[in-house]
Amino acid sequence: MEFLLTDRETLALRLKSERENRKIVFTNGCFDILHAGHVDLLEKARALGDFLVVGLNSDASVKRLKGSSRPIHDQNARARVMAALKFVDAVVIFEEDTPIETIRVLQPDIHIKGGDYRPDDLPEAQTVRENGGEVMTIPLVAGFSTTLALEKSRADAVIVIPARFGSTRFPGKPLAPLGGQSVISRVVRRAMQTGAQKPILIATDDARIAGEIAAHFSESAALAVMTSPECHTGTDRLAEAIATRFGKMKERLIVVNVQGDEPFIEPQHIEKLIELMRANEKLQMATLATPMSGKSEIDNPNIVKVAVSERGHALYFSRAAIPFDRDGVGAGYLRHIGIYAYDARWLRQMAALSPSKLEEIEKLEQLRALENGVAIGVAVVEKGAGIAIDTPDDLARAEEFLAAMEV
């Protein structure tokens, strides 16, 4: 028998001679990226009968169901791979989004779906049962899914936005309204303008923030990842969110930490940071800085300065004026911009380390990396940071800034 059969009527005729003595099993799907979970389902499905038919969504059908970027492989390539499996007896391609008509024509004895479906929720279940068939599900294999496989294949760079409701100086600031949108929604929309992997992840311990994200963004655009309220720092929250989403990363994954109170962050700054990490696969951490010259800024302990080596690595971060211009020769000062990119593997290690001595003195968490011998790449950008929302007064300034932009 030919394995690849695009004509279900022809297949139905061939199955007539098989039906008296053999139980026909049918399953269907896009099977865009074949993985171990698929193989397990197909093998178990075949064991339930004598003849396994796999219904394959056509390219047009996959595009309607999964979006314009799918399928990864065209229908002929997918059918060829499927037909090569020893427990698959026939492959039929169907144009509809659900295989109701294919099932009506083939009349399988058993219709199989994965354990993420409930038989009674399937639109094709009634057709199966009307023809005397049975609908069954097979439990999924943990850790394997097409979505996860796609995420891993595209997991070059992901943006995570830590967002905490219980700020000391401004409780609830992620949900504070700013020009008709919440602060956190504005941050997410800026992050979405980059080429980083979607969805943008929001690491939070508060259901109200998670609800805000769910109400204004699709899960493919932005997704809240719940973290423990016991996280002491943004780095802890970031590391926990990555562990929850991706598990124990063995491959390199660039994680960009965008602060949840930066509604005017420049998407180009995020891209610059990602480019820096991509350019050097050995780099485990990177950040940004911008030139500054005003004495009030240089002497302000609330503005963090960074000294950078000729190789573009951070030598030190400080609230003090560094370098100290002893002879007045005109030192070039760099203001640190608090956005970071990490190799996910280093991020988890860093979060597990105890605070370092200099970190405790300066109250600057990035010094933990330097004290543990990890280089921090620094990219210098001309445009500095926008207004960060730390207090209600900052929110008022941000409202004025938005109003001025609209004039």
C-alpha cells in the first residue's frame, strides 16, 4: 500500500477490505516538528489496533490554526517523515481545520488525541461515535511539546520584566495608570518592539499584575510567570521565572532583564544589549552605559557610575565619582543604565550565590558578578535612560512628558 495518500476517498476504499479483520485507529495533528512525545503517542495509538492512519493538517490549515510563521516544514515533507515511522500504516492530508469530514469518510474504530484534550470537547467526537467508533486520549510525555520545541529553537534571547506590587515607595506602581495604560503595559509594549523571542515574560508574585497582563495581551505576545513572594531581589525573581519557563538550561539562552518601572525604555537599547551578547558567546553578562558630564549627576550617589576597560568590560560600578579625576584632565564619566542581559546558566548561578562584600557596601547587586570573576560587557549608548517610575512624583512627571509628546 502507498503510505502517502492525499485522497481520503481512495484510502477509504482500500480500508474496506481491511475492516472485517482489523481495527482501524486514526489520529491527527499538524506534526510540524516531530518529537519524542509524538512518537510515543503514535506508537501507543498503533498498539490499540491493527492499522494506524495519521491525518495531517495541510499547510493552509496549519497557517490558519498556528499563524503565518507556521508550518516550519511543508505538508509533503511532514507526510514523508510521518510515513517513515514503522508503526504508521497510512498518511492522509486534509484541508479543513478539524478532521470531521476525514473521519466521516474513513470511519475509524478508534480516534486518538493527546492527553491535553478531553474527548467530549473535540468537535469531531460526535462524528466518530455516530459511526460506532470510540474517542480515546493518551497521556502526554512530560517535557515534550511542539510549543516548547519552538521556544527552545528560537530561544536566542528572551525578555523578562520583574514586576512587584509591594513597592515600599510606591505600592502598586506596575498598575498605576499612565496616559490611559498601566505602567507595566507600557513597559511590555516597548519590549514587544524588539526582535526578542515572544512572548515577553512578566515575573510577578501578584495575581493582580498577572490579571493585567492577561487582560491586555495574548499569551503569544506577553505572559505572566508566577514567582514566589519570598524572592529577595529582582535577580532572584528573574532566575525563578526562567527556571519555571525553561527548566534547567543546558544551552545558551540570553535573558534580558527589563525593569518594570521603565515605561519609556528605548527598544534600541534592548537590541544593543542582545547584539553585544550575541557577538561574544563567552560573555555571561552585559549592561549599558551613557556619557554624562554634569557635576550634579557625577556627584549624585543615586546615580550609579561605571568604569570600563579598553576591551569594553566593566572594571567597577560605584555610587561615587569614578574614575577620580585627580589632576583635572577631564575624565569621561559613564552613567550606568540599569538593564542587564545574562546567559541563563550564569543567571541561575548568580542568584544562588550569597551577596558579596562590595555588593553589600555599595548596595549594587552587579558587583556580585565582578567579585566572582565574571566579566560584564558594557555597550555605550548616546541616549540615556528615560523617566523611571519610583514614586508618585515620578508618575506625575511621566504624565507631563507624555502630554508634551502629544502636543
